[in-house]
Amino acid sequence: MEDLLLGVDLGTTGTRTALFTATGETLAEASAPTPLRRPGPGAVDQKPDDFYLAATRTIAECLSRSGVANRQVAAIGITGQMAGVLGIDRSWRPSIPYDSWLDTRCSPDVAFLERELGDDLVERTGCPAMVNHAPKLRWWQRQDPGAFSRTAKFLMPSAYVAGKLAGLTAADAFIDHTYLHFTGLADARRGAWSSPLRAALGMPESVLPRIVEPATVIGHLTGEAAGQCGLPPGVPIAAGLGDTAAGALGAGITRPRQLLDTAGTAAVLAASTDQFRPDTRERTLIVMRGALSEQWISLSYLSGGSLLSWFQTAITAGDDLHAEVNFARLEEAFAGIAAGSDGVLFIPYLDGRVLPSDPARRGAWAGLDRRHTWKHLGHAILESIAYEYAGYLRILRALHPDLAPTQTRVVGGGAHGNLWNRMKATVLGVEYATLDRDEVSCWGAALVAGHAVDLFPDLAQAASASTAIRDRFAPNWMEYAVYARLIEQYRAVLEALAAVRAPMTTVVDEPEAAP
């Protein structure tokens, strides 16, 4: 009887689960929404149990659709969004909701980290001060000390779901090492909590979970959870990993100098390396541990697919484009727009600038005149992501002079946009390749689960062998020269608009003294 693996991906607005064979064949997929809540100015959160219910529901649907014997499932791996945090009490019940990576209420705490720790934070964690775990923990400590005191451990959504499936208590709480850069409290090189960072933030060690490897079996499916999933009790559950690390693994990014473009709600450009080199100068890149031993992933990101969703609903509703991004329709609409969008530039910071962290920065179109249509505006949005990527690659090459990428693998919904793939290949001067697999994060989580139960003794080899190239997009070298000039114009516009900021009256000011 063939061993099967389940991979669950807890995304920003929805959960996807896939059932795989050990060779990576997808037998079934299912999805369920995990709605965002906006309870107040700057606040974006989610119910932790919405993640759990979506996971159990989609696992059950995959098994039902596949028709396989549920006893064939050898292990479960879970991945999920990375920069937010939730709290549990001693019995694994939620004490605070999931404080999303989109929630900017902790902006004063980000400023505190930058002011008090600066380069030391980047050197230790690999990540500059930004909206992630440490500022969020400090915000809860300042603004709702009651909720903070009821919190036994702070977790990521993937760990919450895995632990609830396994019936864990707070004493067993864990975080895998792919999240450590986002904590603001860990020594990334050592893979351990940092006493100096904890002391600087006044953060008690008691609220931090134990650190484990992604392929650690953290428990086994309880009888109650098994009934909800349609599985037999006792199925092993791996610790899992963050979605960026899972996507890289599932896409076959296993060697240094490979690039990955995750074209999803967030647009992420990442490079696999074998060295920890933090970006202390520009504070734009994050360095995180990958799924593989000795693998480091340098990356940066911004809002991506969400910009196109906003564009379609806010700007083009009269042209009968659907709210869900339809790349075929966009490609048809933008087909006649030349490189450079006839002089229009878009600044994509509708949600603030993620890196370098500047939540008050805002977006804009520049260079508009009366000949421009909504098609130029939309085309400029696509180009803005490519220009941001060009900036990331420039910094990557400065940190890694030997970085000479020959290919970028692209995953996520944006991978279906052939125009966008050609555009980004041209702007970066690097071939783009789509994969013969859609759910790479789910497959990355499943690979880790298989490694945890010894189905894959060599995780890198299993990842490399299981994902094939579908299509390739070569750079247009004539347009590359055009875009090289436009990238400089884009940077000049960024500098000119640096003062265009959102009123920060919705954010509670930082107190004079740290708690």
C-alpha cells in the first residue's frame, strides 16, 4: 500500500490542503476561507480556530475527493504565514487572536526596536525592525497587559493548528527554525533565543516556545481531531515550516544562487544561499533559515496580488473585470501597452512600505497625462513589482558578489500571468520558469512531513526530483535597456515621494519609557 502525505498551507485569506503520493503526484486539493477581520484603525486579525477548522475541513475534503484509504496517510505537514503571531493559554486555547502581518498597530514598537537595537537586531536575527513578532508582543504587553498575562506561549498559525491536532498543551509549544528571523528575539546563527534581545525588549522567556527542526514529529493525531479530519488516530504530525521556506522547498530551490518569485497576495523575491549575510546597510533584505541544513534564504517582499485585486475592483469595475484576479483578461487588456507604460510609474505602497519598514508610506501614480487610460495604470502596477524586485536583486548582488542567477522559478497565482513573467524576466535580466505544480507550499510541507517519518532520507534530492519546469520566459534584451533607465526613474520618484505619508493618528503613541 502506497504511503501518502498531506500538506496544509494556512494563507492570509484562505487555507489550501493537498494530498500527495510520495513521488509528488497530487491526488486531491481543497480550499477554505480564513477571513480577515478589521476591528479598528490599523487592526487586522484572524480567529485562531478559523485556521484549525479550515485545516480539518480541507483535509477531510481531500480524502473524500481522492477516494483513497485514509490509513495510507503517513504524515501531515503544515505551513503558514510567518510575520504575525497569536497567543495561547496553558490548555492551548487562544488568549489573543492572530495579529496579522497586515496589522500595523505596533508601528511605534517597530520604531522602538530600530532606535534601541538598530544594527544589532539585524546582525543577530537577519531581519531589520519591521512589523513582525517582537513589536507585536511588545504592543500587547503595553496595550493589553491582561491578555498578555493570560498568554502562556506565543505561536504561529501552523504551530497552533499542528498542536491542536496533536492535543498539545502550552508546555509542548514549539516554533521551527524557519520563523526565527521574524521573532526579533532569536540569534539566527545559533538557532536559539537571544538573552540580550529579550532583555532589551523586556520579554520574559516563559512566553517563548521551544525551537525545533521542521521535520520534528511534534505529536500524533488525537481521536477527536482524527474524527474531524476523516483519518485514523495516531497519524504523525511534523512541526512544519514557514510558507516562504515551504514554497522554496516545494519549488525545488535546493542549491545556492537559485531565485524564487512567490507571486501571491504578497510578492516575494528570494535567493537560496549558503551563508548568513545580514543586510545592515539598506535594511531591505531579510535572511532566514531554509528547510535544508546549511541553507539560508535572502528575501524581501511587498503587497503583490492584492494590488491587482484592489485595482480591478476600485479602478476597472466599469470594464466588467472580475474581483478575482483574471490574468487572461489582464493580459488581453495590457497587450498593447509598451514597456514603461507610456511614462506612468506606480508606487505600490498602498499598505505602507514593508522593507525598509515604513508603515506610513503610501502609494501613488506619477507621470499621468490625458492620453493615459486604466490600462496604462494597471500595466504600471505590474511594472512596479518588477522594479521593486530589481532593487532587491541589486542589494543581493552587493551582499553576495558571486550571485549569478540564471533562472527565477515563479509560483503562486501570479505565475499564471505570462505577460508579468516576461516583464519580470526582462527587468531582472534573468529567465523565468513556471512549474508543473501549483501548490508548492503544500508540497513543501508534505516533503518535510515525509522526511520526518523517513520516507525521504535525502530531503534536497526528493525536492529537486519532484518538481518539473512547465514553461520558460526569456528576457527581451531590447526592452531590458529601456527598463534599466526606468528603474533609475522609479528610484528617483520614490525619493521625491518620501514625504507622502499617511496620517498616523490611528496609532497609539509610544510611551516615554519602555515597560
